[in-house]
Amino acid sequence: TSTRAGTRWEAVVLVPDRQLWRARGELRRRLVDQARATEGDNRLFDPDALTIGFSRRFAEYKRAGLLLRDPERLVDILGAPGREVQLVFAGKAHPSDGIGQDLVREVVTFARQEPRMAFVEDYDMATAALLVQGADVWLNNPRRLLEASGTSGMKAGANGALNLSIADGWWDEGRRSDAGWTIPSAVDLDHPDSDDDAEAEALYRLLEERVVPLFYDRDPDGVPSGWVAMVRASIRHVASNFSARRMVLDYYRGCYLPAVRRLRDGRDAAPRVAAGALARSVAAAGASHSTPSGGSTSTAEQG
């Protein structure tokens, strides 16, 4: 990753706790306003309450219903006096995915009955932006070993949300105890079957014992300083290490450049000619996305 990018994001340490907390509160308020506009009983939504976001394709392996596995326990977590929690879900299932559509119905039915949960319909990029910017916690609980990446968690983390995730996809590499929480899972290559009950239990315990208490542990100014420290760490870590710029460089170094070298070293004239053209193209791409020692940065990094 880019040292320059990392240095730039280090500046978040200079933002005072109160200012960073106010910014997070404004982003949460925008999301809560959207949640209140959804169908159902949303009268208890509060712009100051801990807000958990979940938005993605409703494929079965992503387990959108894992948090609903014990409804009574979940309701107790959501309504704990003085430590209220609210949920904002969004997403769609593929038209031919019957299981995914059943999951949507399950979540929507619960959301319309629970005044501290909302399901935002007509999921689009604008809704996704509200969620990754406004959620305090980004929930990601796929069956382990089935998640390819999980880029929404990267976007949420760069905006200051704290990831609460199974160790899969990008979080298997990016997880840090000062920037989020990892839901324990016994799944590995030798034991590939998920235990939904055990992982739901672990998720509830994390919420009850670590996530919710930290959010509501306030200093004399009303700022959750421990939470804000994790917000700051999340922004620094995720924005510095997970980006479109890194993706381009990883493909360039790990795929395209070795392919050019293999073609260049081939015996046939035709592949060598093709390799020459490809090498020039790759070299140009590499120059525009070079590391800091090369003196240039990509448009994405500048943004």
C-alpha cells in the first residue's frame, strides 16, 4: 500500500474527539431520517442511538437472518433502557433466488413489527451511501470461506463505522481489535460447515458485552472517547490499506506484469509482438499508479 496514502490518513488523529463525534452524529441522523421514512412502526428511532447497518445482496450464504435467530433476545438488546440499539437493513435478492427472497420477507416482516428496526426498500447507490456513511456498526456475517471480498465493509470502515464481522473476505486480512470486532467461527478448511446457532450466540454476546457498552460509555462531555478512538483507528487503517488504487496495483504486480513477462520470454514471434504491446500498456498503467517513489498518484488516490 502507499506510504503517502497512509501518511495522509494519519491526519485523522488531529481531529478533536468532539468534532469527530459530531460529524459521526450528523451522518447517523441522515440515516435515521431515511429509516423513519420506511414502511412500518419506526417511532422509536433515535438519531443518538447506536445504529447497526446491514446492506448487501440477500444471498443465503450471507445470512441476513442470523441476527434474528433469537427474536426475544434481540428485542432485549434493542430496547435496553439507556442503551438502545437500532437496525437499518437494505438489499435485494436475485429474482431467481427463492431462498434469498424468503430472507428478504423474513427481515421485512420483523422490521415492520419492531419499532427499532427498518428495512429500506428500492435499494440503490444512494441508499448504500447513506448506510455506509451513517451506520455506527457494519454487520457482516456470511458463512465463513464463502465471502469473496465484502467491499461494503471497506467503505463503511473508511467512513468511521466499526466492523462487526465474520473473519472472511477482506476482514480476514483487515481485522484489527482496535477497529472492530470479529465474530468467532469454528469453520476452517477441515470443518467447513457453519454452526448458525453458535455464531448467533457469539454475535449476541459481542453486542451485549462489548459493542453496546463501549458506545454508551461517555466522558463528562458526553463523548464516548473509547468508541471515537476506534472510529479514528478504523478510518486510518481501512482508508490507508483498502482502496481501488491498491486493487489496481495488486492486479498489476500479481497478474498483468507476470503475464507480460511470460509472453515476452516465449519463443514464438507472435506472442513476443503481443507481449511488447501489452508491456507498453502495462508500463503506462504502472506509471500512472506508481508507488510514492515513482512520484505520481492515481486519480482515485487524489480523491
